[in-house]
Amino acid sequence: MRPLKAMRLIKGRLALATLCLVAVVTVGMRETGGLPVRHLGSARLVTSVSTDPSVFAFGSATYQGSTGTALLNYPIVGIAPTKSGNGYWEAASDGGVFSFGDAKFYGSMGAVTLNRPVVGIAATPTGNGYWMVASDGSVFTFGGAQSFGSEAGVPLKHPITAMAPVPGGTGYLLATQGYYNSPAPLTPVAGTSFPGAGRWTPIGPTLGGSPVEFSTLLAPPGGAPAASIVLIEQGQTHLALYAGYDQPTGNWTYTTSISPSLQPALVASFNSGFRLDASQGGFYQDGIAATPLLNGAASLVIHSDGSATVGQWGRDVSMTPNVSEVRQNLSLLVDGGRPAPNVANIAAWGVTVGGVTNTWRSGLGLDQEGDLIYVAGPGLDPAELASLMISAGVAEGMQLDINPMFPLFTSYVGGVPTKLRPDMYYPANHYFSATERDFFAVFGS
């Protein structure tokens, strides 16, 4: 595998990139088809440009329809034309497929819980099927598309971001995002901009020659102080859920503090959710539910490979053989890239010290690339926290702990801790000592 160096935008990130192309030619990936989920029919509108902001056609390409102004649960991440050019398929990050023009629907992954989001779709040269690829290198085949293998289960330094078939349909290429300097800046909410707002700064260690952890500041609408936002690449890290000494009770693989032997590998650590008796959800580790996992609860799910996702239990995520740890807290604060319907019901998002509406709050979700997004800041109400998470690209996000004492995020270089914000209550080395409540730790893979 030979790296191709180039200055380019990779999924919106400007970098001196090492774009790793993976030619996959072995057999053995599963084939899936015919799942009865989102299929838009073959209504056809032939124009040079689209009549909505979803699909744009240039040159000899013709507009054949789109999802238009429909409210999607997950964003569109790829498009592939038919052999005739008179149709195309669109893929959403949950594996849903939409077909337009003469494109035939051959199935999707929309009804299947994925470990990592879909990031691309490619059509067979004959147009009788298509492939989709997830950011962990999993490849899914539909119709006449043949499996030639995948990178599923293989530790990747960077997530997969694209795929392309070779002529004749006898193989395909998968590309990682490569090395880059920093993510694309976030766009501040109108009227809240200040110098440096939304621009990422590397923090923590470098892994594989590049940073994997970045922070920035954004101010929410409403005049609250700027909150901190952290992005952690999942391609080179893995997440662990630590139990506290007070809750949950029991003996656990990860418990009370980060041992000295593991500290050199640390990337970050951060607070979990409410106390379990107030979280309206469960805690699962080592094959045991310390408290029951509840359908409908916002859930951070950690897989056996250390990758994580956030979703609603029973709808987006559920118990499978590769689920290692689960922490639930309330319901989703951000769902489908929108604030929860009850976001204005302050009481639904926890009891605050002094009964105030605006207080320290923290939250967690994933962006479109599957990277972890942590948000924390003072003076936030639930709607402002949700707005910040959405501005950072979160589609499904959960509130974690609240009130001045509990939100804490620490980054590490060589095991030496640094607090994300000096106004966070606990010291930087808080998670090196026995802690009462559960928390999360991020390690380099």
C-alpha cells in the first residue's frame, strides 16, 4: 500500500494528506439485499440544475429527483449514477438508499444497526447493483454487486471516507481520510462569532504522526459564555467506561481510577451521566447490566473493538454480540440533527443546583465522520447545549452530567493531564484517584 501525498480537501478537512488507497481483491464479505426501507420511486424531472438544495447537476448530468425538503433521520453521504446516466442512487449515513430516475432499488442497510456510519456508495459498471462502505471499512453489497472483501475488523489508523470500483467491476478501492492538520472550522451561530470561534486547535497526543484530538470554542445563541467543543478521532482511539467506587456497585473490568500502567496511553477522559438512580437508564459491562437498559433511553454504546456510537436504545442501537459497554442517560437531546421535542422542558433535563435554568452542562455525540464530539460549558440551558452539538455536526447526541461540580474533560500527553478549561471544578488528575461516579477514558489504539 503506497501513500499518495497531496494538498486537498478530504471530507471538508484541508491537509497535507497521506491518502491511503486500499485495493481489496479477496473474497469473503457478506452479501445483503432486499431490505424494505426507504425507496423513493422513479419520478423524473430533467433539468440542468435541481429545484431544491439537495442535488445539483452539471455538464451532461441531468437532475432526476432528490429527497428535497424531506426531513431525513440521517444525512446523505454519497451519490452514484446509473450506467445510462438517467438515474442515480443516494446513500444516507445509516445505510438507507434512495433511488431516482431509472435507478432500481436493490436494498439497503437502513433496517440494520451498523457499527460505524456509511460514508460512500458506488454502482456496478452494469448498473445492476451497488456497494456501500462504512467508515470502519465494512463493505455491503446489493443486487449484482459482488463482494471482494473489506477492511472490517482491521485496525485502521484513519477512517475510510470513500470507495470507487475498478473498470469491469472486478474490484474496488477504499480510501482513508489520511493525515490532516485539523478539521474544517465550525460555523458560529449568527451573531455569536468572536476571533477564533469554531477554529480547531490540536490538543493531546499525536498518534501515527498526526493529532487525533482537537478543541474549539463556540458561543450558543442567547448570550451564554462560550462553550468548549472537543473532537476525538475514533480511527486511532478506543473508549472505555469506568465504574465509580460508589456506583454502580459490583466488580468491573474498568473501575474507580485509571491505573498507572495505562496512563501513558491516555488520550482523554471525561465525565459520564447522572447518578444511575437519576439517569432514567442503565449501565452495562462485562456481560452484566448493573441497572437495566431501557428502551428509548439515550445510550452511549461501546463495541468490543473500542469504537463507540450514540443512539436511542431499541431504535438505533441494541444488544448484539459485539456490544461491550453501555451507559444510558435520559433521552436523546439531539435526534436526527434536531433538538429533542421536549428541549424546553427544563425539568426533563435534570435537577440543577439552586433550581437555575442555565448551569454547567455537558453532552456527547458523533459527527458525520464518526468522530466523538464532546461539548461542555457554563451557563447553558438544554436548548443551548443542543444547539452547540448540532453546530458541531452531531446527529444523535445525549446530555451527560450537569451542575458546576461534575463536567470535566482532561487531555493527556505522555500521561500528563491538562484540563480542557481552567474553570472546570475538579483537578486535571481527578480520574487518577478513586472516583465516586463512573466516567469515560479514551486510549490510543
